[in-house]
Amino acid sequence: MKEFDSEELSKFDGKNGKPAYIALYGKVIDVSESKLWKGGLHMKRHYAGKDLTTDIKAAPHTPEILARFP
């Protein structure tokens, strides 16, 4: 299993055709195929290439919704 540090994760920001990855509770999730993450931005406030563990607590959905992504 590949491991990412924050610098490497930041390269997967979903911009300019790059994949969009986020980190959540120590796991990296590829949200590239989600129309809600187009261009690496989700709901005009969350950016791909970041650890969103803290942010998920304020989300209107549970973290389990991300289980559908690789």
C-alpha cells in the first residue's frame, strides 16, 4: 500500500487534469470521478490534496459516504 506525506498528497489537487485525492482518518481517497470534486474543489470550500479529517466533522454527511471511492 502506498503511503503519502502531506507534500506528496498536495500534488493530487485535481487541477490541470491531475487526480483529486483527499486524506481522511489516515487513508487517502481518490475522489477524481466524483462530479462534486470537479477541478479539485468540493462545495466551494474543500480542496483536494489536503487532509480533511477535521473538516468532515462539520459536513452534512457522514464519512461513510466516501467509502464508495477507491
